[in-house]
Amino acid sequence: MDFRERITIDPAVRSGKPCIRGMRITVYDILGYLAGGMTIEELLYDFPYLEHDDILACFAFVVAMGEGKVRSWPAATGIRSL
């Protein structure tokens, strides 16, 4: 899973926290819901604009962070991808 296709950082969205496809839901929101006991199926039901691959991208992002592989760079649009 290449999380860089789904996780974006935009200073104008959620104070630059890593978000799902530029939306206002962060990687940390998703992981917090899962840590709180929600299932992936419940997340997808409660947030119909999310896709299963969005959830997998959150996991991949955290793994890459833990391995020190996450870095950001500015895109021409001002939105940073990881």
C-alpha cells in the first residue's frame, strides 16, 4: 500500500495534520476510532466517503513513520504529500 496516494498534508486543513485525501479526517482520527474499539466496517459505515484503502493507508503511514521513512515536500499547489 502506497499511502502517499491517499494521505495528504495541507496547512489549511486540520492545521497541517496528515489527512485522508485532503478531507478533514486525519490519520489520527481513524486510528483513534480503531483504538477505541470500532471496526473497519463500522468506520466505513459511519464515514461513507472513506474507502477501505484509506484505512490501510493510515496503517502504512504509521509504519513508515515508525521506520523514519516519512518526509514531506511542498507540491506546486501548496498541498504537501508524504
